[in-house]
Amino acid sequence: MRTPVVIITGAGNGIGFFLARSLLEDGFRVAGIDVSGENLAPLLEAFPERLRFHQCDVTGAAQVKAAVDSVIREWDAVDILVN
């Protein structure tokens, strides 16, 4: 069975961060999108094979498209989007 892929915007803090951590602990692959990945460092260390950080301002359509395209290139799908 394929591991689900989740994109989380605002993954660098607050609810997005805690959701990313919870999903990683449950075995999901997570693409965290945020303007800063500074707070994601502990998760990147703990889950290097299942967490990718994409620095992105979600108000910029081209940046969002590039991040999503990158996730699809690497993991072949996006199963869940949390915005």
C-alpha cells in the first residue's frame, strides 16, 4: 500500500506545525509549505525520508504551482491538501 502524501500550508508554526508532526508520527509523507522553515528543523531531522519543506508564499500562484509540481515529481501524487 502506498504511503499517503499530504501538503500542509502554514506548516512552519501553529496548527500546521502540529498537524504535520502528528501526520508524520502516523506514517504519512508530508510536504510542508511556509514562508519560513526555521521551526520545521526538528521535524526535518526526525523524519528526513518523509518530510519535505518548500519555502513558498501562498499568495503567489507561481510559487504554489512550483511547490506542488515538486511534490508530484518526487512522490507521484498529492492525496490530501490542508490549507
